[in-house]
Amino acid sequence: MKSGIIGRSGRLAITVAGATLALGLSIGSAPAWAYIQAWQGDDTAKGYDSDRRLRVCDMEADTNAVEGEYFRVYDGSSSHLWDKNGAGPDNCVGSGEGAVLNKVRVCEQQFAKPDACGSWAYRI
């Protein structure tokens, strides 16, 4: 009889400890903010400062300029941020602060060809 009570309380303690651990792990591993980010090949454009600024990074040393095209909330016109030297890897330029970014994409300028553009990334 006693072993049944101890068994139930032991299972309860294990369940509570497991749930606490799972909650701690999920909170500890969750990002503080999911920034908007777009890719074209290895090149990237990523929001920062609560998505009020954009950083465009040329990650390929191929002499091709990289452009971040973006729209901000409440603004119907696109803006462009260029990393023109094509020097990569990990060569970045940043925008000034403004309204929150709404959508972003990355394009790579290619000689005598149309620009190669990645998909639009949207703010969630």
C-alpha cells in the first residue's frame, strides 16, 4: 500500500521536474527577437536594432556588388542599400535607423546579366 503512494508522488515529482526543465530549456534557447533576414546565395540582409536598421553583407569574394532592397512599415516605396565593392567574405554595410522593416530581399549584381535576387523575407 505504501509503495503505491510513494510511486505516485515520485511520478508527480519527476513530471514536475521534467516540465520545469523543458520550460527552462525552451525559454533559454528561444531568441530574444526574431529579426527579419533574407538570402541570395551566401549574401545576406538582416534587420537589427529591433528591425529599425538593415545590414547587408557580401559573403562572397567575387567582385559582384550586393544590394539589400527593403520596404519599411507604412512606406509604399522601396529603398536600396548597396555593398558595392564585392570584396566579401563578411563585408557589411548598414542603414540608418527608421521605421520598422516590413520586407527585405538580397540581389547580387552580375556583369552583363540580370541581377540574381533571392526571395522576399517578410516581418512576422
